[in-house]
Amino acid sequence: MTMKSPINFMRIRHAAFAVTVLLTLISLGSLAVKGLNFGLDFTGGTLIELAYDKPTDLNQVRAQLQSAGFKEAMVQSFGATTDVLVRLPGDDPLLGNKVSTALQQADSANGIKVQRVEFVGPTVGEELRDQGGLGMLLALAGVMLYVAFRFQWKFGLGAIISLIHDVIITLGVFSFFEINFDLTVLAAVLAIIGYSLNDTIVVFDRVRENFRLLRKADLIENINISTTQTLLRTLATSVSTLLAITALMLFGGENLWGFSLALFIGVSAGTYSSVYIACILLVWLKLDREDLMPTVNAEAVDERP
């Protein structure tokens, strides 16, 4: 892949924009109508810590709880292989005993002891949700300020719009398919912002550099050349990251599945948006060489040696 034959990425920019608008509207519509299926971290519920006499299989525990009528139970290991953490909606003080009794009846050969029962109220969950949303907004604002200062305000606007797109698409998938949204997913969304920005910065830096090197190239040609030059690096980073995330999705267990799914969606959307949102916005904002030239102090120009 040489400079003489760059890939014409911008040739399909109108079709790409149409797809972007369609997916974004579907995501926003789902978020407005369905909302997010918040997990117990946000809605409140009961946390039960159980201690088994012998190591137990978490999938078996989940099946036993569903058979006993606790269909919304979240089960995860907690420290040793004999320690199990169960999260359930509701604030019944006897819920811990009910769960342990149901599990003991399903597996009488393995003794179970309730270590602790804690209730997380909806007020705490609402506070976590608000603080998480505020953290995400502050991260986006910080990104825009950094890129605008590091490059130019048109670059900053392109970067922030592409990041917002990545977040909306990720949240839209979770809303549309009613996938459980908990604190681990929120952490993944914040990680997506950092990852997508890194991809966008690489392309932007090459665009800015090529404005000095390719003096006869217009903006669209510059973007095509810059994107082609960074394509191998982008693909190597994205593919290796997606392979690691896929392994996490397959082998990380139920508790990390939402986290890894959010990362998979965000990384895929971020790779796309770095070219077909951030760069397209540069075209619409009519970025040119004058935008990247340092401002000259008029008083300094008038000074005589």
C-alpha cells in the first residue's frame, strides 16, 4: 500500500453518514422508549454471601436458583472457590435464608452457610448512576478541550462528535436488546472514550502533518492519504484488541460478559468513527492550511530591529 495509490475512503462518505444517522436514531429512540436495563448496582437489591463446604460450580448454582424461582439472580465467585456471591432484587430481610435453603435442598451433599446479607437501597444506586453519568460527561469535555488545544477547535469538535457516537451506539445496543447495565458496563463505556480518542488522534496527527508535506493535495485527498498511511496501525491495534475482548466474552464468565460486550461494540464503533465521523466533520467544517497556521502577533510584526 503506497502513497501513489491511497484508498479513497471519502468516496463513500455520504453513504457512511446515512448509515451513521440511521443507527444513531435507532439507538436514541431505543434509549428514549425503553431506557437502560439497570442492574442491581443502580436499582438497589440484596447481596448475599454464601460459604460452601466444598467447591461448587457457578453455572449449577445459577440453574438451581432459577429452578427455585429466583430468575433475576446474579451469581459470581467471591475469593475462594467455596465462596459465592448472589445478588437479587428486593429488600426482604429473610432473603438470605430463603436462598440458602433453596440451594441446600437442590444440593444436599454440599453444606451452605450464610456469611452476610446486605441491602443496597435505590438511593445509593441512583447516586452511583448520576455520578457515573457526570464522570462520562466530564471525560468528554476534557477530551474536547485537550484536542482543541493540541490541534485546533475543528479537530476537537470532530473528536467529540465521534466519541458521542460511539457511546450512543454502545448504549443503544444495550437498550435495544435489554442487556443488563451495571457498573462494569459503565466502566467499559468510559474505557471506550479513551480507546476511540487514541484512534482519532493518530489519524488527526497524520492529517495535520500531511498539510505541510502535501502542499498540492486538497483536504479530501489529504484525509484519504492519511487514513491509508495509518490503516495498518489501526487494523493491527483494533484486531488485536477485539481478539482479546472476544476471548474475555467467551471465557470470562457471565459477570464479565456485559463489560466485554460493551468494549467489543465500542472498539468496533470507534474504529469506524475515527474515519467516517471525525474526518467527515473536518470536510464539512472546511479545514484548511490557514486553520493550522500559528497566529501572528500584530505588535511583533510592527517592531523594527
